[in-house]
Amino acid sequence: MNSPVFYDHFERHAHGAGLKGHSTHYCPGCGHGIVHRDLADAIGELGLQDRTVLISPVGCAVFAHYYFDVGNSQAAHGRAPAVALGHKLANPDAIVISYQGDGDLASIGLAETISTAQLGLPITVIFINNAIYGMTGGQCAPTSLIGQKTTTSPAGRDRAMGSPLRVAELIAQLDGPIYVERVALFDPKQRVKARRAIQKALRLQAEGRGYAFIEVLAECPTHLKLTPELAEAWVRDQMVPVFPLGVKKDLTVEPWFHCGPPSYDVEKFLALVGAEPLEPDTEPPVPATSAIGDLSLKFAGAGGDGAQTAALLLTRAAIDAGFDATHIPSYGPESRGGTSYADVHIAAGEVLNPAAPEPDILVAFNAPSLAKFAPMVAPEGTILYDGGVITQLPALPAGCRVIAVPFTEIARGLGRPVAKNMVAIGALQGATGLLPPDRFTITLRHLLKDKPSLLPLNEAAFEAGRRAVCPPSVPT
């Protein structure tokens, strides 16, 4: 691969040294290498390298970002079209390519594929159809042929497993796409057609004309257990009758996509949706409990404990105070009992990792949550738990500050046990001074503006939680 659109050395392999530093990870005879070459050449020939963003999938092309010297994004399995759409709308001048395999695009990502295609915005989709799940062990794919033996259809795919999905024909029926073609790689003539189709799809995007979809019938000698030559023959003789080659849709449209970059003017957005202007904030304080300017917290409890709501309230309050903050909920399978949790990060600068595998602060509402997450708390961290519910402590990490507050009992005393999450937030504020007290109440009033009758109780629960924290805390 000598295209300038490729990196000179592929750092993934032998740190870019020697022959391996010039080789991809693809198996001998795999079609991905040919398509990579043609895609790189088309990007270079059209002068699009500095504008291109390649979305690589979960699949055999997962490491494409090691090869293409363009902008790169790695999408979750099946979500490449949604990520591509986000890139295009955030930067309309970008040339966005969603590069996907049959499992990624036609199975787990089929909903994203269809909805993005129907929108019709100018992006380019390269769909590699080798009729198998290549990376994960050779399972039956949506495009596997009737009778084809795979690890999950050892006797051959039968009608009870469904018929092969003809994706190009499916996409061509939608109103959004303007160009859909299926090509192959099994001989020089077909490779020339594939190369031209890829270039045309990129050109249509560069000209602002619309959505283009190229399906490539590609060889997978490894899972077919064939030589590259026999794999090419198998594609020609077995796949082409099921997936006929050729143009499925080709509309002539005038360039229409000329939208400017999105506006990040908050006041204009609020005016557009009819919301009230934001009140100016004073300079937010740096979290006193975070020496590095990035504080991680984990809220954990059973379903119904309100851990998720408490985490969301803290995140909103931190954002309102001018911090960068993230909230990642994780709902367990239990509607009651067990544990579910939410990770929160608050940073004076930018949150670089929203997960909290070693939280600085743990707020636990039940015993299973405390037992599960307390060992993960960072050294010299803080553990805040419901002392009325958790009566026996598990082994806790040395050096942590441990505070017991009877969240549930305090909330029950106020006449509403479900308000224990607000008691916990108040106790958190009292124990750490993480944000000024009024910052929580201001955010709470905003969140409950449509339910004003709930505000007095929640404010009372917050204050009761704050008053319940009496230093000194209990050391381990």
C-alpha cells in the first residue's frame, strides 16, 4: 500500500518496524485490503484527505484507523451510521465514510443503517459483504447463503434461519439515497468497477448531492476454508446469483447540501425553543475534594433507591455551576434488590474518562452495593452509606473516610421514604462541600418547576441530610 492516504508505517504491527510495519492485519486473500487501497486512492485522487473522517466498525476493519491517514472515529458495534451522521452535521464540509461489515451493518446496526439512509444526507457507506461474521469466529451472518456452513449453522443455513438479506436492494427502495451499487472483487474487471463506484460515491458527497451506498462482495478465505483463488470463484459462482451485481439506484440531483456549521450559541437556542435566558453564574469553585481537578463518584443501590436520580441531579448541578460533568447510568437486571449504579465525573477542566472504576466518592444505598464497590474506592477516598439499612460493614479499604447517615430513616421521618436520595445528596454536600448548597437547590427548583408541590419535601430532605453529617467521620 503506497497511497499517501495511508500512513508510512502501521504502528499497530511491530511498532511500525520492518516488514510487519507495512502489512495490515487482514488474512491473505481478504477483500478488505483491496477495498482499502481503492478507497485510499479515491480519497487522494479527489483531493479529500484533509476533509475525510473514516468511521471504522466493530468487525474485521476495526483497526482501519491504524492505516488511513485521515480523521478517524471508532464506533460501537452497529452504530457507525449514527456516528457518521453526527460528524456530518457537526462539520458539514467533512467527507464522512461509514465503513462496515455485514454483521455490523446488516444485523445489530440495521436500524441505524436504514434511518440514516432515509435521511439522505451526503455521507458515503462502504458495505463489505463476505457472507460471514469474520472477526468473531465465523457465525452465520444476515447475508450468509442458504446451505452455507458456519459455526452457528454447522449443517448449513436453512429457511428456518431466514433468507440472505439483500441490503443494496433494501437501501435502494428508500427515498433518501441517490446512488446504490453492488460490486465485487473476484476478477480484474470487477475490481475496476468497484474502484469506480467507490470514487463516484465520494464525489457525490463532495459535491453535496446526497447519500451513496456501495455494497462490495468480498472474499473471506479463512472462514470459507478455501484458497484465495477458490474463494474468488465461490463469490462469483455462489454469491453473485443471490446478490446480483450492478447499479440499484442512480439519481441525478443538483447539489443541495450547503448548510453551515451548527451554532453553539446557548442564548439563541433558548430563544428558539422559547426558554428563559440563563442567569449569569459566578466563577465556579474548584472541587475541594479533588486535588487533580477531576472528581469521580459512584452512586449505587437497589432499583427504587433513587441512586440514578441522585447522580443525575449532582451532574446537572455541577454543569449549572460551570463544571464539565458526565453521568453514565448502569441499570442492573433487578427491578428491586441487587445493585445498579451510576458513574459521575466532575472536572474543573474537561472530563477525559466518564467511567469511575476507582471512585473518589462512593454513595451506597444498600449492603450489596457497599460490598461490591467499596473495595474499588480510591485511597483516601470517601464512602457514604445508609447507616439505617446497612448494619454490618464489609471489609473496607484502609485510609478511606467512612460516613454513615440513615438516609431511609430520615426520609421516613419526613413522611416520604423515597426522598432518601435527596437526603443522600444533602449528606454528600455536608461531608464534602463539593458544591455550594444553593447550587443544589437552584438546580432542584429548575428540575421540579413543573411539579412545584414536590419542592418543599425535597428541599427539606436535602437540608436534613446536610445536618446529619457530624464530623469527625469514622476512620477504618
